[in-house]
Amino acid sequence: MKKILILGAGLSSSSLIKYLLDHSNENNWKIRVGDMSLEVATKKINGHKNGEAIKFDVFNEPQRIEEVKNADIVISMLPAMFHHLVAEKCVEFGKHMVTASYVSKEVKALNDAAIAKGLLLLNEIGVDPGIDHMSAMKVIDEIKAKGGEMISFKSSTGGLVAPEYDNNPWNYKFTWNPRNVVVAGQSVAQYIDHGKYKYVPYHQLFKRTENMSILDLGKFEMYPNRDSLSYRKTYGLEDIPTLLRGTLRRPGYCKGWDIFVQLGATDDTYEIKHSENITYREFINSLLPYDEEDTVEQKLSNYIGVEMDSETMSRLKWLGIFENIKPGIPNATPAKILQKLLEEKWALGAEDKDMIVMQHQFEYKLNGKTKRITSSLVVKGKDQVHTAMSITVGIPVAIATKLFLTGVIKQKGVIVPTMKDVYEPVLKELEEYGIVFVEEETDLD
């Protein structure tokens, strides 16, 4: 009997846990789920005979050691900053590991030791990163196989609310960790465009957007996503003139969000004094220059340069940033105050469903002609538990774990799923879950 240890039972783990439990009888697996909340872990097991829930604290080293030692493979769905704590113990005690998160420097440093022990440390096998890697490499490998030369690759993903439930002026609701949304982009975005390196600092990030259309869903805008340059090596495109990865939102979102960036409302580096006693209106006012005559609304309009009767100002008013309501958070940073407000206004309703949207744009030369392949994916959630985010993050992790335990995936070391013998079987099974890309090819000349 193989023992699978899953650490972290949050929303993104729901579909992962269900998949492994559903396949546990035929594969003779025991699934042990650990979370800081025993109640949450127990609920995810849902009484399955092959499942067991435990209260798990990643900072409890004796417990961490004991749990890893007793497993055959560990799936870490913990916050990204804790993966290396688990990975180090996996290598120490000869256990395999799978995670949906980016490869950290600490985990990457374990590669040689993992290979020496014949261990797999598979990373970036969720949605973004994950499905994006696998679907992109499938097309890139096909282009190369027929002799094509890649000249441009752009890839964008967004976690959004499904159109049927899109009923607020921001066209956005939280479908994953709110904090990650509030502090998104707080580093320099890097990419290459027609052979020229481009660097976009945080205060310019939400101004540098590109517009695009995706299938029958209409228009979207994309802003650059962190370090795109490193993916030239990941995708085997070291000499490509243009490569850009981005995040998708509906039109108008970035212009509104840029207001918060310019104000400093997303800053998480200092605390607002007496934050438990101030209102949202006072919070916004504290970030604006002193003026005893103008209202807070007028001061914001003057300072940022947004018209009082504009759609952007309407979005801000709808959020309630000018209301005399206290968030009531002691020792709060600006980002935490803003997050509290957004959690109230951007929460998914009880009947709401989310949506994952992804689009790749490949441009290549073949036989003297330039061609473009546009590959698009739309996945909608089933309910509040098996959301699109949970499905697209958790199911690839689960499939890859099964394929490794059954001997289909044979890779070792610290890897991401860009090898054909990894992405091909995973993508094939993902089609059973409605994770299918629509490809359109056009001639550019």
C-alpha cells in the first residue's frame, strides 16, 4: 500500500483530495491529509475509508519529520514559502514530492541530492504555473518538429468570476487568496519584446496593459507578470525575440487598481497608527495631501488625475472607500485595510461560480511564411468547493502523482512539467475534466 501525504487542505486542494480518494481503491493508496485546521482536513476526507485527517503544523519539526518519514510521496499545498521545509525533509528521508508552486531557490538547490537518491521533486504542476507550461510546450514542440522557428510567445492567465455571475463594476471577485491579489506585482516585471529587454516597475505595471479577445468571452486586458525572461530556458526558447507572460483582467480593472498603487494603498511594509479606530474614508484621506476645503473625493480626483464622473471613480465609490465605516483592524498595514474592504465587496456569492481563462499566442516562421497559433482555454467551476481554481490547480497535481506512482512518469530530480513524457499523459487525462484548448491558426503574411 502506497501512502500519500497531502499537506494543506485549503480550497485549491479540494479537487486534488477527491481525485486521489476516488482512485485509492484501485491503486491501493492511503491518503493522509494534514492542515492547521483538523476540521477543514476532516471535511475534505468526507468519511472515505482510505482517508485520514490530522492537524498539521509546518513549524513543528518533529511532526514534520514523522509525517514525511511515514509517507511514500508528499504533496505540498502549503503556502509557497513553506515548501522548502517539506522538500528538505523529503530528500533527507528519501521521499518523493509534488507541488503546484514555482520552484524556489531553496528547492532548486536540492536537485543534485534528489537525483543521487532517485527522487522526484515535481514543481509547477498546477494551472499557472502548470497547465500553462504543459499546453505551451505541446505546441512549441509541434512547431519545432515541423521545422518552424519561434519568433514570439505570449501567455496569459486569469482567475475570474464566470460571466453569468459577473455583477459588479470591477468585473472581478476573489477566486483565490485575497492577499496574493492585493500585493500582486510588487516586483519588477521583466520580458523581451522584439529583441529588446523591457523592465516595468510596480508603479507603472497596471498602466502597461495589452488588450485581447478570448473565444466568445469578449475583451480582456493583460498586465506583465513578474520574470518572463527565465522562461526562455524553461521552454527551450533561448533566442526568441519576444516572450511575455501576463495576468488577465476585464477592461477597466487595471486603471482602477492603479489608483490604489499610486496612493500606496497596497503597501504592506508599515502600519497605520490607531488603524482600528479609523474609517475607510479616513484611511484614504491619510494617503492624500492636506486640504481643508476639498472633499476626500475631490482630493483624490485632483491628486490622481481621475475625473469625478468617470467610470474609474464610480468603481472606487462602489467599493466603499469613501464610507465612514471602520475596518476595525489593529496594527494594520495599508494593504491589510484594503484587503478587508475588498473581501467584503469582491467575495463570491453562495451561488457564484468562478472561471479560469488562459490564452497562448505563438508566432513562428515556416517555409518563408509567418504564422500565428492562438490557443485558448476556459474552465468554469462546478460549485463553491470544486471551483475552476480548485480543479485546474488540484487535478494536474493529482494526475501527475498517480502517473508517477503507477510508473508512467519516470523523471527524477527537481523538475517542472515541460518534458513530453510528463506533459503528454497529464494533458490527455485533463481532457476528461473539460480542460481542453481551442487552437486557431492564421497566416500573418
